[in-house]
Amino acid sequence: MTTILKTTSKGQITIPMKWRKKFDTNQFVATIKENKLEITPLVIGEDKEVTEFTVFDAIRDNKGRGIKAKDLVKILKKVV
């Protein structure tokens, strides 16, 4: 299935409800591969191992740099 997605004025896209229900998740991994943007559902317990992914990455957050999940876990452990 191919769908044309438009960005909002803030650069956001909406994953269609049909796709979110099909994969039973509301978390997706976006990866740049050459000149393509690949969006893959993130399913906990799936055989494929996601070694690291960006938790957030926006110009307004962390001076435009993302933060890796493992680094976020370290920060949270210090807080708790």
C-alpha cells in the first residue's frame, strides 16, 4: 500500500490509523537509507534487535542533537 503523506507546518507527518492498527504499535523507527526515509514499526519482543535509536531529535531539543536510548537510561538511573 502506498500513501502520500503531507507534513504539517511543524514538519510532522501522521502515520495512518490503518497502518498503526495493522502493526499494533504506536512507535516507529525512522531510518535514512541513501536517498530514502524508511519507517519501520517498533514491536517489543520482535526477533530483530534494535541496537540504538534516537529518542528525540529536533532543533529545539538538545541544540539539534538527538539522544541515544542507552544514554537516556543512564540519565534516568542517576535521577531515580
